[in-house]
Amino acid sequence: MDKIGIIGLGYVGLPLLWTFHQVGEKVIGFDVDPEKINSINAGKTYIKHFKDEQIQDLSSSDLCEVTTDFSRLDEPDAILICVPTPLDHHREPDMTYVEETAKTISEYLRKGQLVVLESTTYPGTSDELMKDILEKGSGLKAGVDFFIAYSPEREDPGNPDFNTKSIPKVVGASTEKARELAVELYSKALDKVVPVSSAKVAESAKLLENIFRSVNIALVNEMKLVMDAMDIDIHEVIDAAATKPFGFMKFTPGPGLGGHCIPIDPFYLTWKAREFGLNTRFIELAGEVNNAMPQFVVDKTMLALNEKGKALNGSKVLILGIAYKPNVDDMRESPSFSVMDKLKALGAEVSFYDPWIPVIPSSREHMQWKGLESVDWTKDSISEFDAAIIVTDHRDVDYSELLNWCDCIVDSRNVYPGNREEYKGRVFKA
């Protein structure tokens, strides 16, 4: 394939663009956001764990172009789709981005092109939704004139041990020719490609990966509630159980789920299952448990302030960490916002500190927090707060300073392990 096109230059598309470019492939990136295009052309990153040097490698190369001009979609031989697949307000799949992208591709689709969806979705999206839109808009026939495949993204932003190149790539398609083309494409740049029999299998595998995590996180979150009521340290329990060399996999509790996959993917399967008259009770129960964790953190904060003789209403509360996971600037579906919303509704004055996110940008949700700036990490600033809640445990935060500066810390990430003397009356586990 002479040129590879990638639609959506976010946390999935940008690393994918760079990975193909690194092996000498001609690439063209598409995005509706001109700021991203301008940033790449200027050699500046907009994803903190992705370095300026990598962006400059792209912007200075004759093998790479980025554009907002989607009329150029007829140029690449393969088009990879990396657009969001969020939930709507009813917690059902919002396929708007996939549908609009497919409609746009159909306007410029030509014979021989391969179209690969990477966005997480329900089984049947590629063979049904994508196929129908592409055929209707182009007048071409899938499997004859052009080809469709599915290969789920497996990005883990900020993980130094794995990257796009080294993570095995599952590839599925419902025709042998489409699967061969997709395997050939990804094999150019990735260490290992895992072909499966159909797009539906690949779509389902992605859901299973993240539902597995969601269910097990819900299990330890529920255990945390029980252990808390019994005054038992859940983290000590987990560490003890993890010494078993077989039959146990360690998961840790927290303030709720975040990221674009784990909080969302289970609902894609539960929605599709209803089409077949099935109820995914186990999966939905896990979602209920995980969604209840931000309230647990708020309740613990109320109790902690009460011990200090203060009410939550009117108190100044600092949220430590807006990102959904440590050491990234990705705040998609972060439980921090749920905690903040609940605190504000109860009358607290809410601020945040996050060394990775200096100001809260515009997002599809949580618009009430848009533009809020991170407070300064100084003794004078931090000591003004009645309570500090650790929601995301970034490694470049000095938690010993926090312990000295704030006398009411609600710890939902076990930053302060055990029950040391210096924690008493200052650190409250959540």
C-alpha cells in the first residue's frame, strides 16, 4: 500500500500515525480540529506523554502530511478510523462520530481501498453499520470494490512498557481478502498481528478485554466497602492474596472508573445484547458498583471534615488529580469530575491541582468546569484548603509536602499505606 490515511489524531490516531511513519510508510492524518493540525505542523505536541521531538519528526518529513481536508480521502490505499465512541445521556452507544466519518469516507471512496475501524464498538458495527453507509454513499460493493476490516485499539497512555508497535494487534474481517489486506497493512509496522475469523470476533474481543477489567475492579471496590465497614485495610488484604502464585490476579480499588474504554465498553455490549433478548446482569451490576464509588469518596470526605468540626457545606476542598489515571493528561471519563460535581452540589468550594492539566479544557461533559485553572503547589496555597482528596496519584506530586501542609487528606489511592502514627487524624482512607 502506497499511502495510509488515519482519521482522528487523538490518543490512538497520533501514535498510530507516528508508528507507521517510523517504518518508512507514507501517511496522511485527518482531523476536524484545526488546532491539532496546526500543532503538528508547528512541531508541538498536544498530548503530554507524546514528545515534541516525535511531532517534529512528523512535521519535518516528506512522508507525512496532516490535514482537515477530507476530500483527500481518495489518496490513501488504507483508511484507519480512530474516532470517539462515547455513550449518550441514556448510557447507550453514541455512534455519531463513526456514522459521520463513514458518510464522509463514502463521498470519496474509490475501488481497491481498505477501510479499518479501530474505535471500540459493539459486535456488528463493521459488517452492518459501516458497510451499509459506505455502500450507500459510494455506490460500491464491500468485498468486491473495497474492503472493510476491524482492529481494536489497545493504547495505554503513559505506560512505558508497551506502545503501539509492541502491543499485539487483533485484526478481523468477514472476507478473506479484507483480512489478508489488513494483516499485511499492520504487519508493516507492528511486532505481532493476530488475525481472527471475523470483524465481530475482533469487536467482541475488545469488549471482553475491558469488561474483564470492569468486573474485577468492581469486585475489589465492593470488597473495599465491606473491609472499610470492618475496619480492615483492603490494600493489605489484596497484597496478601497476591502472594498466591496461581488462580489470582491483582486488581486495586479506587474512586471510580475513568478513561475512554472501561467505563464505556460494557454498555456497548449490554445494549447490543438486548437486541437478542438477553440481559447482561453481571456486567451491569459491576457498572453500578463502580459508578457508586465517587459517592463513597464524597461520604468519606464529609466524615473526615466532621471529625475536624467542619461541615462540607462551605468548606474549601482540593481535588488532587483531574486525569483519569496517573502521569497522563487524559481526563476522559475521569471520576474526578463526578466527585467534583457531587461536592459542589453539597455546597463545597471546589478547586483542583494537577501537574499534567494546568487548565480544564472544553469537553463533551462537565462544561461547568471548563476554564478552571489548577492551583499553585505552594504551602500558602494548599494550606488554605479544609480538605484535600487524592483522586489520581500522579508520581510527580510531593505527598510528604501535602501531609505537612494539609491536616485533612482523603486518600482514595492508598498513597499513604498502612496506619502510621504520622497519618493519624490527618489521613482518612476512602
